Amino acid sequence: MQQRAQDTRLSVIEGAALVFAELGYGNASLTDITRRAGVTKGALYFHFTSKRDLALAVIAEQHALVLAAGAEIGGSDAPALEKIIGLCRMFGRQLIQEPIVQGGIRLTFEASAFDADVSGPYEDWIGTVEGLLGEAQAHGAVKSTVDPAAFARYLVASFTGVQMVSNVLTSREDVLLRIEQMWDFMLPAILPGISVQTPAPRTASSS
Amino acid sequence: MQQRAQDTRLSVIEGAALVFAELGYGNASLTDITRRAGVTKGALYFHFTSKRDLALAVIAEQHALVLAAGAEIGGSDAPALEKIIGLCRMFGRQLIQEPIVQGGIRLTFEASAFDADVSGPYEDWIGTVEGLLGEAQAHGAVKSTVDPAAFARYLVASFTGVQMVSNVLTSREDVLLRIEQMWDFMLPAILPGISVQTPAPRTASSS
């Protein structure tokens, strides 16, 4: 694609991300998006066939953007467990600073409204965390009894909830603090040298 | 309200919950809902003024339903920490079994699409968990160093993410398993008699 066409495409995606982040999928119109992107409807339709098509492009761009930032952390020579913590912090900062990430995440939560399968990004993150946890275990930084797949799934799910509830209750004002607290509560389960005392009776509740 | 009117109102809410759970707010139509509820449009409009009004009623009914089940657990004489675990399991079962809960939760995630403030239910749950945690601390079942407000917020956020990601990846097939794993990973942070070893120096817990 020519540079100019590429620039226009990115402008449209950025404009769309802003509008989707603000209004959600259902309330966003292509007119809002062309206005925000500063392009004509013709330019928009040159690159995208529908609102749904645009929403999928915003999600893909958001995921690519976070993965790129993640690759930098992944490629550093920090210990694996620190990389996982670093990835969470990086994602948290992007949720505050990057309109494309804000739009992409809102669309991910609303994905059923336009029949989009968003399992891919979740699976990517779970796989990345699982790999890093295995590495951390090999170096003795994570208890050998931890199941990396189960913990990776838990971490990605928890993170998703932490940022979502932070958005509902504080418009993400406290998201970085809540991510730190998440780690405070998570580390005791995976750090070595901790003897876990299982709770006395954890049988099914009487109800 | 007369019994018959009350029955109709509940039928409409149940029909709406099924349709919202299946199609989401944006794609649901009042025609779908009257068909599913087996009522006329006139009967629907006797009780509700709009799709938004109906969505808010489904969320309220869902929250009331979960609170009622929660009150039973809360009123039992189980230890406080077991009550919290029991509440999570109960909510998990309702997410699998109760169409009103399924519809209400989907609408809660989509709430921005119809300008609904859903912070109330989150705050209710955080408050309930915080109270029970304080009780558990008073009985020595939870470490005195744990901040009940911070942990309650974390638990509600984590639970939200766990059930959401379970829905995306397995249509909730594994949600009960993931809730048990969540507790396996959470308990080491709050049970007494566990010395926490962290990478960075942090306040030593007296346990």
C-alpha cells in the first residue's frame, strides 16, 4: 500500500477507536468516525466495508500495539516473572494513554454485539504468560507445584476484571494501583519458600 | 400490583433476559422479547416504556436474585471466609443455570451501550465481601495485615474477569472449575500462618 493510503487507513482506525471508546459499538456512526478521523466517507469505504469491519480492525490494531510493546519487554533480559509483571503494568499504562487500546478493549467487551470472536487475543496472552511462568519455574523463581496453564488463565482473567471494574468504578483512575494490589495478592500463591496452609473445611457451602 | 399483572411483568423480564443473553442489547428487539415472553406488545408497554427500561429491569432483577441467594448464605452460621467462598460458588452456579442472571450479566458488560450506571451492584458486592473479611479477621481466619477493602475489590474484580473469560473461551463450561482455581490462588495471600517472601522488600507480616 502507498504511504498515503496507509496513513489514511491508520487515521480512520484512530478516529474509529476514539468514537468506539466514547460511544460503544451500538451508538457509534460512520459519520462520527469520518468526522473524527478527518477523512471523507469515500476514503473510509476505500479501506473498510462496514462498521463491523472497522471494529474488527480496531481490535486487531489494539492487539498488535500491545503485542509490540509486549515483545520489547519479552525480549529484555529481565527475569521471566518480572517480565510478566512488566507486561501487566505496560498494558495498564496503555489503557490510560492509548485511544486505540481504549477503543479496542471496549469493543472486545462488546464483541458479541457484532458477532466477533475475541478468544484469540485472550489465548495469545494466556500462552505468553504460560511460557514465561514455565521459564520462571525452571529458574526456581516460581514454585514447582504451580500449574503454569491454570495460573496463566487466572492471571489474564483477573487482569481483565481488574481493569474492567476500575473502569466502571473510577473511569480507570485507579487502574495502576489496582494492578499493583493484584500482584500483592497473587505473589504469595506462586513464590517459592511459602508453605501453604489449606483452609480447614473448604467443603461446599450449605445453602 | 395484582398477581396477574405481577406474573406478566416477570414473564416479560424472563423473556427479555433470554433474548438479551442470546443477542445482546443492540441486537435484541421488542418483537423478539414479546414472542419469547408469550405476551402482547400492549402487555409489554403496560409495564415497560422502552428497551432500555427493560434492560434496567433485567439487571435489577438479576441483582435481586443473586442478593437473595446471597442473603441465605450470609445468614447461615458458617464461618465468614466460607461464606465468601460460598457466595462465589453460588454466583457461578447461577451463571450456568439462571437465564435472568445470564441476561443481567451480559447487560452489565454492555451497560455503556444504553447509558446505565452499573457501579451499584459492584459496590454492593465489594461492601458485602469487605464486611465478611473483617469478620473473618476478627476470628483470626484471615491475616490481620490484609486490607479488607483492597482484597474485597480485588476479589470482585477477579471474579468478574474469571467468569467473563470463561464465557469467551468455553461458554462458561469451565466456570466452576475456574472459580475453585481462583480460590486456590487467592487463599495463600490471606490465610494466617504463611510467611510471604517477595522479591522487593515489603512490610513483614506478623503471623
